[in-house]
Amino acid sequence: MSIVEVKVPELSESVSEASLIEWKKKVGEPVKADEILIEIETDKIVLEIPSPADGVLSSIERPNGASVLSDQLIATVDTEAVASAPKEEAPKAEEAAPVRPAAQTAAAPKAPTVMPAAEKLMANSGIDAAAVAGTGLGGRITKQDVLSMLKTPAPAAKPEVKPAAKPAAAPRAELSPAFGDRPEQRVPMSRLRVRVAERLVQSQSDCAILTTFNEVNMAPVMALRAKYKESFEKKYGIKLGFMSFFVKAAVHALKQFPIINASIEGRDIIYHGYIDIGIAVGSPRGLVVPVLRDADQKSFAQIEREIADFAARAKSGKLTLEELTGGTFTISNGGVYGSLFSTPIINPPQSAILGVHGTKPRPVAENGEVVIRPMNYLAMSYDHRLIDGKEAVLALVAMRDALEDPARLLLDL
């Protein structure tokens, strides 16, 4: 017998434990090398644990739903065993033995014996034998029994007493069907949802969150995108979207105001010499924030390609722990879901987050005239412990200016 252990992979430093979601195999079933045995959910992602070798799953050490730690043993695979054929179950007792009808426990009651003279008298008088109590031997009904019954006057029928009519009750409002039996379902929160909830509450309690707003005319970006989107896609094999412009505008502002890219650690301020921007992405299991590393060094095409890859792998649960760790600034685009306005919550230990929204045509004043422009509200929440209002406002204005005049991004103005 050769046993190979299946263990939890090494988790990142920020992840203390994980939960086993569902075993794909049962004990005694054959497995192939790299065949998925179980899914493990961490605070950030879902990991698939494959079989380390061909063989038979010989044991499962931890059940579905159990919490596990890094490098913990969860199963074993026997590489020399042969999968056992399923055993035929012994027939159940009720199936093996034919069902017999239950014996009659009590014989049907015998009809009373009626003496000939009594029988003739009952026939003439129209009396049923069941109504006569026999006093003869063995309960026999005699002629005297019938005569005694005929002499006994029948009890007078009691007049039917009808209950007094109750006074009509006052009309009562009937409950709507909506207040009847309504279904409810209680399900445990996923580890990811629990972690997101904890971090949001932590952010609200630990940070002095303040949000500043501005609006941006997206017409220049839309015109630039419309002019070059076909040639861009032809050259790079990826569509030119709006997110790359928002990332570039954020990088432009973070370079001018490094405090927005900094973080607090105890009583120290950590200034990061790099710009890693988290991109909030919705997934079937909840919100995840993969990180665009060194965003200040990436081209439009590289940014668009990585964001598209993040979105695709978030839906299939293929993001790695490394991709979800870190980040110095975050962008959340609620506009893809139709949001017009919001106040985003900071993702600790970061100190600021940018919220972008849907672009809608709105009337604005330009040179003393009212014109219609495609406008987008920008909202930047920041930690007021570290960032002063002046710096936050100027940083958001720098983002607005970069979007309204994209040439600034090329000239770094």
C-alpha cells in the first residue's frame, strides 16, 4: 500500500483559514492525477484541490463545511489500491419476507339466536332482532322478550332545539394572503461574504471617511475612443474601453499627490514608490478586487487586456490569491450596473477609493449657454486622518482635467 497525502495549499499571510465547500469524490472511488477532489473557499477566492496521483480515495479527514489551515491534511489517496465494486445491499427485511395479511383479531359478532315463536311475532310486528335483548339461554330471544318490548312505550321524540341565532358579528378585516405562510430560507454566509462584511465594518470604524465629488464631461474621451477604437482593436486584439482612461487619470493624479497613494501603519505613514490599482469586479460569489500591478508603467492596451482577463476569471473563480492581495488605490465602476451616484467605502489599508458612475447626457452651462453633454459623476472617498480636504479635492480635479483633456495623459501635464 502506498498512501499519498492531500493537504491544504499554502495560504497567503492575510488569510488565516479556509472552508471546505464540497468533496467531488467519495471514499473508495478511483481518482486520476490532477482530477479535482474538492473546492476550498478562502476570504478572497475559491481554490480547487486536485488529486496528487492516480489511485483510490482512501480517506477523507475533514467533512464538507469544515474550517482548515494551511498545510493541513484533508484526505489520502492509495496509489496501489483498486476501486472496489459497489456492494449489493442485502434485501431489507420487509422486502425479503412477503407481506402477510394481518390475522383477524376478533371474529365478526354472531347474530342472536331467535326462537321460532319469537321469530314469527317479530315478523308480524316488523321488529328487527338486533333491537331485542334476549334473556334466554345463551342470549336467545324468546317470545316473552318480544312481548315485553311491544308493551314498552317508545320514547317520545325530543323536539329539536335550535340554538338561538347569534348576533351578527361586526365585519372583520381579513388578513391579506401576503401575511399568510410566507417562505423563508436561512443559509450561512460564504466565507467571502463574511470577510467582505468584516472589512467594510472595519473601514467604517477605523477610518475617518469623507467623500468629495466632481463631474466630468466625457465627450473628449468618447470622441477619442470612437476615432481609434477600430484601429486599436485591430492592432492589440482587445477593445478600447473607458476603464483604461479612468486608470490612466487616477495614475496621473496619484503622481501629483503621492499622499493619496499612501497608507497608515500605526503612527507611521507609508509612501509607496509604486502604484498598484485594485479594480472592483463582481463575481457569482461576491465582490472581488484584483490588483493591477505597476499601473503607472502599463499602456492602454495592457490595462484593457488585464481588466478583461480579471473579469473573465472572476466569473469562473480562477483568480489567484496573489492577484487579490495588496493594492494602493482602488477604482469601483458602478456605472456598469447603472449607478448614477454613490459614496464608495475605502478598502483598508488603502487611504482612498475612486467611484465612477454611468455617463448620462445632462444640460450644463458653457460660455453662458446651456448645452447637453455626456456627464459622469466622480466620487472619491478618502481617509481624513491622512489626507486633507485640499489634497483630496485637487487630486479629483486632476483626474477630471485628464479625462476632459486626454492629451494631458500623453504630455504628463
